[in-house]
Amino acid sequence: MKFLEMGLDSTLLESIEKMGFEEATPIQAQTIPLALSGVDVIGQAQTGTGKTAAFGLPMLQKINPNDRRTQGLVIAPTRELAIQTQEELYRLGQAKKIRVSVVYGGADIGRQIRQLKDKPHIVVGTPGRLLDHISRKTLRLDDVETLVLDEADEMLNMGFLDDIESIISKVPETRQTLLFSATMPPSIKRIGVRFMKEPEHVKIKSNQMTANLIDQYFVKCKDYEKFDIMTRLFDVQSPELTIIFGRTKRRVDELARGLEMRGYRAEGIHGDLSQQKRMSVLRNFKNNKLDILVATDVAARGLDISGVTHVYNYDIPQDPESYVHRIGRTGRAGKEGKSITLVTPNEMEYLHVIEDLTKKRMTPLCPPTPNEALEGQMAQAIEELAEISKGMKANRYRKAVEVLVDEYEAEDLAALLLKMMVKDAEEVPVKITPERPLPSRKGKRGGRGNGGGGRKRYGKDNRRGGRDNKRGGDRRGNGGEKRYDRKRDGENKGKKKDNYGKKRYNDRGEKRGDKRDNKRGEKKGFTIRHKD
């Protein structure tokens, strides 16, 4: 369906044409006519399917540019998604002269207050910062006509339900509500019942979303084998733009450092980074200054980056919905992509649950051998040399080459050049701190433990990762990171007992059974080793 056939304003069509769009995506073709008619809509679609325009164009159509009141509100779970939504709404509404502001945590609130005083037509924001402005009375929602809940499933996973309810209570009941979610758990349906008026449901079938566009593979391996296997896959598959997902912030940092040591252009993002640093990394990735982005689930939520050819799940996600979000980073705009999941033997049951959700079996993949990886690197190096030779004049270097050829064999010189261009894993050993595998799903009903509600707890004492991982995992407190149920070491000293009934601390308050220092006072553990 073409945008010209949807009854949109000429000013909006002008912006759409400037952005190079003609045909609507499936989610746009089904949602826009419904939303233009004024009904509430629940849409099931992932980021990258064009859902911002699906809710943005009807909202922009309703807005009166001469009325300097806030007429539209978009709630998003993360800063990155909020920023990207604001940018796209601005481009779509530019010809109509619609003003769009964005508010989110971790940024100068004074600057945001000044923007809100300028009376934008649309405000996009994260739940916490929106509530902050509402309480300061710097944001009034009395005139909002269109409310959008974007990535609603992720907002609920992050514990924002109370915040969302508080915000909705400030919006007029006569509003139109548009809700979008990549998955449709019962909690989302309950929101529809509570806050929407007989909503129309739009669901993009799985084969329209990702399944048929993404080749899904898995490699069964031990945790300590993952890094070398993954880099060999890089060398054999030659991905153009890659996103790697790690389960914890520590994992992301170690993977990014390890890849850089091996010669790959890689950086990581997670909630502990400053907003400025995160945006800098994303900008470099979008501008092809980086080949690999390593990220936690929430840090990568809502990223709209074209050209991602491969997604690697270094750690299999605990809930299958996260897997759908992850692989949705590739296979966009009708282009094919690949996802590769590295899974340990005792986590295979999680993989089967994911396959049941996506209704597509992953193809097992044999890990490449070191020799196959080396051959792949050499093939890439030869291609690179051939490409460089097309446009480069090397006359000024010929005299030096003649001297070298007189002294050495040409084949030896070419072999030395290749050696300098490839990355030999044996010369740069990298060790990644092992993490505790996901708990067994045996005996649990449905997709999750605890009777199907909430996330499973990790291990016997509810701590995730190894014993040094007291602060491991993504938490909600920083940049919208997830909060996991865990109990810290040192809580209730002398009182807490483990599963065997023994005290975890002796009478002097020292923890039993955790001899982490050797005789020389060196702390034991795993580190990334640099080449001497």
C-alpha cells in the first residue's frame, strides 16, 4: 500500500517523499488507517518494522501546528529509543512545522525544562523523567490527544508499570491510545483492558517480522570455548556490521576489550556508561567506524541501525522474548540477516523454548577450526589488497620494493605482508571470566519459573554469576538497565544460613568457605591476559 493512498496531509507526504519512502510496511499499512479513524490500536511489531511512522503519522496528522500546547505524548523504555523516536518524528513533521522534544534521565534537566517552556507539540520521554517533569509542573498533559506506549513489553519487564499508570492518570480520558509491543504477554493485554477503549489489534505474522528473513544458527560449546569460536566465526563468515549480546555489563566490557586485543574494531555499551559515551559509540557504529557493537539487552533496545548483517548471542537469553528482540537487530527492510547463538550443553532446554516461540528450528553449526579461520582471514586480506590496488598509485615505493626483492623472495615478502594483516589468535590469548549458566528449567511450567511470573532467580542463594559478581547483571538504576533478584554477600551477617544449615560467617564476621587469596596475597580469578 502506498502512502499516497492513505489520506495523509500533503505536508506529511512531502516529508515522507524527502525521506525516500513510497510503500508502507505491513505494520504501517494496517495501523495507519485504523489510527486515522480515531480508534485505539494495539500493534505487535518489532523495532525496525517501521512502527514509529505507524503511530507517528496519525499523531502528526491530528496535531494543529498553530496550537502551541502539548498534543502528543510518547513513552519509551530507554534513552536511546526515546532519542531515535524524537528524531524520526521531527523529520516526519518537519514540513508541517511540528515541534518535538525529548526528555530522559542522565541529561541536564535544566535544558529540558527550557525546551518544555518552548511548548513543543509532542513530547517523547522515558517514564522516570516524564514523572519528574510532571511533579515539577514543567510538563502538563491536560491537552494530550494521542498517547503512545512504545516497546510496552520491555517497559513492564523493567518494572515501569506503576510509573506508566501515574503518567496515564494525568492524560485526558478522551485521548486516543496506541500501544506497540514486540511480544504480547498477558500483562500487555491487561493494559489494553484497563487503559484503552475497545482497541483494534494489529499483529504482524512471525514470517513478516523476522523468521523468514533471518537464518538462525546455534553452536553448542563450553563457556570457556565461546570467545575463540566466535572470533573464528567472524573470520569465516566475514560479517559487515555485527552486534554481540552479553548477559552482564562485565561480560560486555571483557568481550569488547578482548576483541580489540585481537584486532577487531569493537566497543561496548551498557547502563554504566555515561550518556555521552553511549551516544558516541552508537554514532561510530552507525558511521562504520566500528565493525562490532557489544551490548546488554536493554542498552541495545530500540536501536535502529541499518546494515546489521549478523547478531551473535554470546549468552543465550533467559526469556525467549529477549531473543526475538535481539535477532530483530538484523533482517530489516526486507534484507536477510544471520543470528548465531552460543549455547552450553546444560542450556539447550532454553534454546528449545526459543524455537517453540519463533516456530523455527535453529540450524546446528560446527565451530570452524583455527586453520579454517586463518584461511578466512587470508581471503579477506587478499580481497582488501585487491580493492586497495585499484585506486592507489604505488610508484614512489617501487625502488624500496626492488631492494627487498633483490634480498628476499617475492613469495616470502607476500607471505609476510599477509601475516601482518591477519590476526593470529594464538599470539593474543584472551580469557573471559566464566559465568554461572542459567538454572535448569526442569519441573517448571510455561516459559518461566515462579508459576510463570517474573524472572527466575539465579543459583542456590539467588546470586547470579561467580562469587566475584556481587554487582553483576543489568540493573534498572542505570540507563534503564534490568534489575535482577539477588541477595548481596554480607547481608544479615552471622544470621544467614546456606542450604546445608551452616553459618556463612564465623564469630569474627569472616565469611566461611571463600578463600579467595593465595599465600602471597594475590586474588584468584580470571583476567584478560595481554601479550608480554
